[in-house]
Amino acid sequence: MSMKIYTKTGDKGTTSLIGGTKVLKSHERIEAYGTVDELNSYIGLCRDLVEQQEIKDVLKEIQDRLFTIGSSLACDPDKETKMKIPDLKEQDILFLEEQMDKMDESLLPLQYFILPGGHPTVSHIHIARCVCRRTERLIVMLISSSEEHDGSIIKYINRLSDYLFVLSRYVSSSLHAEEIPWKPRIN
């Protein structure tokens, strides 16, 4: 017999953190890991849109790290959990930096601000970058309200938004799409 996906336990607007603590679905911790999930879904869309297998593989790795981050954020920080939660490691952050450096080698130096657009795939990567920045803001708000954190989650999300920006430029270049410079109106 299969389990049903609906449990009806959230019908009153609450949910449980890993560790059993019930909180409102509007709690800042739920908002933070829910936005990580949104980012993960958007990166899945970007993975479906890009053509290069190497980029698809990197984006899948990023999705896995986002599940790690989401599970960490879903834990009650005041309770010991029986569940083994995967760790985010410094090598995960270095991986993003290495990927950016590799893509940067083939890009012209950035000389102006770029307007998002030029190709639907590039636009979706920019939206993922914006969701990533929102994720970062929510995590910073959550962590600043608690006393302890190791900082690796914020570092990873910050690096990920940088990665997504470089990826947008790289994909734009590989698609021979126009990078649209921002030309400020000064009068």
C-alpha cells in the first residue's frame, strides 16, 4: 500500500521542522528554505534549457547542494535531530569559483552593466540569479536572528548568485546572443 502525499497536518497553517517543533508556515525559517526550494526548481528549469552537458552536470550538482542547504535550514537549531543531515563543505564553494574562472576565460571583460535578456535561456538564468539573491537575503535575516552559524550557507548562496551571473554571460556568448548594455539616461 502506498502512502498518500497529503497528510492534512498543515491544514491549520503550521508545519514541523526537522526535530518536531511546530511553527507557522509564515515562519522565517520556512520562508528561507521554501525560497531555497524555489531557487532549486528554477535552476532545474535552467538545466533543462541549456544545451551543454557540462553545464547541465554543474547545475545538477548545485541542485544537490541546495537540497543540503534546505535540509539544514529545515532543522530546529535548538533540538538535536536523529536524522543525519548532509554538510555543506568549503570545497562546494571552491567548486563554484572554479566553474566561474573556467567560464570567465572565454568571456570578454565586463565593461558595463548588463540588462537581463538577449535570449530566453539567458533571461531564465537571470531570474534564477534574482531568486538566489532573495534567498540570500532571507537566510541572512534568519541567521542574524540566531546566535550561531558557520557562515558556509551564506557564502555558498552568495557565490551561487555570482556563478549564475557568469553563467548568463557564458550562455549568452555561446548562443551568440547580444549582451544588452545598460545605457543610463543622464539629463
